[in-house]
Amino acid sequence: MSVLNPSPTGLQPITTHQSHEGPGNFITKYIFSTDHKIIAIQFLFTTLLMMIVGGALALAVRWQLAFPWESMPIVGPWLFAAEGGQISPEFYTMLFTMHATVMIFLVIIPILAGTFGNYLIPLMIGADDMAFPKLNMLSYWFMWPAIACFGMSFKYAGGPAAGWTSYPVLADLAQAAPGSGTAQTFWLLGVTFVGFSSMMGSINYMTTIINMRAPGMTFFRLPMTIWGLFITAILQAFALPVLTAGGFMQVADRLFGTCFFYPSGLVINNAAATVGGGQPLLWQHLFWFYSHPAVYIMLLPIMGMVSDMLSCMCRKPLFGYKPMVFSMSAIASLGFIVWGHHMFTSGMNPAVGMAFMVSTMMIALPSAIKTFNWTATIWGGKLEFNTVTLNCIAFLSMFIVGGLSGIFMAAVPVDVYFHDTYFIVAHFHYILFGATLFGVFAGIQFWFPKMFGRMMNEKLGKTHFVLTFIGANGTFFPMHFLGMQGMPRRYADPYLHGYLEHLLPMNQFMTLSAILMGAAQILLFINIFYSMFFGPKAGRNPWNATTLEWAAPSPPPHGNFDFVPMVYHGPNEYAVVNGDKDFLMQTEQECQPPRNITTSDTSV
């Protein structure tokens, strides 16, 4: 490598093999690739495909709740010929089980860590790739055995039917329910493969961020996106082994005759009494010790991404950079000591319940810091009214709604009433769909020019945003009212109870809103695939942003940079006078005087 003298802007031209495409044929470059950018795009398209599957399952759930025991249009006679086109009660349990499974394990987690984590970490810290490229490749390809296992589970008795939480003894004993047999075993294997994929990514992300930052890139010069992904990787590293161990224990119960999770003398469906002495609640402790931090695994990367995008779109520095970092760390730390709030109705000691209640409420404090800092960043900024801004503000508003409903359920007396009602469903959909996916939509629009070298269509983006925002709130906000009326989750026909009959019209409205929301995603797919080939070409920095990835070509070549990046500033240097620009990139040493002012003028 030959490196020239540093330039005043901090860009050091280089001549090296890294500025050209890496060696290899089509298979090694684009399928079994070790380039982090290709792997990220593979994750992107895979998760978008899985989003279609998860969305279709959700619409089937909504159809049953709005029009119970009526034949589904188009697919009903084909899928449920034996039931006259109707969804059977057994299949309904499979629908909500696999909807949650697909959306959590195959969409939200991999699109955040797999797509944005892979693509952005090396670019935003000034590295040429991940620390372990082959491990990175494996992290993607381990997703496909998981997808295959989840798909195979559909072949057996309609699919797994114990919910995405897989609670024993329903999930532990094959005779417990129609979906508790082989289908549940495949489900557990699928979750295990997803866990291996996530752990590979976690190790890679932590190592890359710690060891491969560009010269001058101190930890407190990292963009908030990287902080979010870094803390998420730490969460995965500590929480995933617990879930993996629990999964192995449940598989052992099912296949090898152990009894970790079911007690002795249990008789189900007239089968022989079980022999053992296990504890069904042990699984809940193991599962939620991972799965509550998993909520922040699905949220912290978006918090970081929205922080950077809002700062760029408001043309001002992020308000309170260090408090944002510390509050994100506090959220992650507290996330490890609140898992018990999912078990308030399990009969735990009141003193333990009090401890979990207080620690859960404490999470509202760092969350409020982030919310007020985002609001302060927007306040007084020169907002650019585009799709990225709209989706970021939607993230903020939906996060506030979901967070406020969470405070209700943190209180034991309130949760005893709301537990397993649609109030819970409303809460986590506002957090995981409302907040997370609107942040994802903003991130796709924002970093699409860097990924593909072309801009997405703004009109299609805004139309998609408006329809999705209306559909999402029309679907999820009324769930709060259903929960307050006592409508339980997971019932194929809740109207068998007379006190719930009057809720049918509201459920029909929610289903129509869900159909609108699902149809709006067609615009997203059209926008992505059309813009990949026909969108306006983008330069290196179409958003006039400050972070390192915008100094690389669009799309970046193998090796990412055609210069050796040197970092001189933090990530949000906006609202400055730098020649004819209002921003200072991390690679620029100092601001330049305005072009219409001469050197002699500046000395006066």
C-alpha cells in the first residue's frame, strides 16, 4: 500500500487492492460472500421476504377475529378445504405462534443486527470489513436452517401451537395439543439456529468496534448508530446463552426423557402420568431472562439510528450526546433485572414482585431522557420535510405511546388485570412495530443511496408512510380499549363470551386497518426495487451528513474507502459555517471560511 501525505481535509488518497473489487467468481462475491456489504444486502432481502410471510400470518389472525368461522377469501378453500375454507381453532393457535416467531426472529432482529449492523459498522468506524469475515458469512447462512426448520414445522399437525414463548407443559409434552409434537421440536431447532446466527454476529460486532476503529475515532466520537449496535451486541452475548440452554433443556425433555420443565404425576389427554419433578416456571425465568433484553435488542439499534438521522434532517447537533449514550447503557443494564414483570400472575412472592415492579418503572427514566433529547433536537431545527424525517417522527410518537402503556403494566395491581389481554398486544406492537419498523423504514430510505448508489422515490416514500401510519394506528390503538374491556389474547372466537360480543365491530375496523397497512407495504417493495435500477444516481453524500460512511463512494467498493480515513470530530457537527456548507464531516480537520469572504476580510 502506498499512502500519500495527508490533505487538509483529512482524506488520504491510497492506491491499494482494497479500492477494487475483491477476487472471486459470482458465487464467492455475491452468494457465499465475506464482504460485509453483500452480507447486509442478503439479510435485507431475506428479512423483507420474511416480512411478507409474517404479515400474511397476521392478516389471517385478524380475519378470524373480525369474521369468525367465515371462509377466508381466495386462500381459504385451498388451505382449509376440510373445514370448508374456515380457519380451525388448532390452526389459529399456529397462526399467532408463527406470526410472532417470524416477525421477531426472522424480521426485526436480523434486519437490525444483520442488515444495518453489517452494513454500517465498518463504514461508520472507518474499517475495511468486519473482524471475522467468514464468521460474518456464517451468521447469515445459519438463518436458512432456521427458516427451513420453521417451514418444516408447518407440515406437522398444522405447525407449533404453544405461542412464541413456548411455555411448558404445552410445549414440552407431545400429547399436550395438536401442535405440541414434531412441529414444536422443529420450532425449537429453528430458534436455536437463529441464536447461533445472532451470537456469531454479536462476537463480530464487538470485536470490530473495539479493535478496528479508524485513527481518531474514540468511543465518544462514535455515531449513536454504532453505540446502539455495540450495546445490542453486548446484550446478545450475555442473554443468548441462557435461552440456548433453556432450548436444549426443552428439546431434551421432548426427545430424551428428561424432566426439567414438567412435574411428576401430570396427566394430559388421558396419557400416562408423567414421571419427574421439574418446574414449568423455570422455563419462564430462562426464556424471559433473554426475551426481555431481546426487546431492547430490537429497539436500541433503532434508537441510535434515529438519533443520527434526526440530527442530519434537523441540521443541528444531537441534543445531549453523552446523556444519550449513558441512557442507552442504562436501559440495557436495567433490562437484565426486569424479566419477572412478565410473570406477575405466576404466583411469585410479593416482595420479589415489588422489586421487579420498581426496576421496571426505573427504565422509564433513561427512556424519558432519550425522548426529551430527541424532542430538543427537533426543536428549533431546520427540518427537511422528507420521508426520513416523517418516519423518524413517527418512531418517536409511537415509542411514546408504547412506553406510556408500559408504565401501566409495570404496576403489579394493574398488570394482574391486563395480563394476557389485548392491552398487552397493543403495548408491544406499538414498541416493536410502531417504533421499530418506522425506524427501519427511515433507515432504508436514508442509507439506500449508500447501499445501491441511487435515491429512493420521495413521493412513493411519503405515500407509503401516510398509509402505514394510518393503518398501524387504526390496527393497534383500539387494542387498548379491547384490553380494558377484558378481551383475552389467543382466543379464536372470543365472542363465545357474551360480555365480548359488542367488540366485534371494533375488531372488524382493526382488520380493515391491518389490510390497509399490509397493502401499503406493496409501495415500499415497488420503491425499493424500482429505485435500485431507475432511481436518480446519488453522490457520496446526498444528505449532507457528517459521519464516515458518507465520505466513501456510493456504493462503496471492496475495502470501502478510497482513502485512509482520519477522524477529527464527533458525529453531529451541524449548524456550522464551513465554506458554503452547514456541516463539518468527521474527516475534515477544520471549517473553511465562506467562499464569498476573502482571506483579508476574515482578518478584519
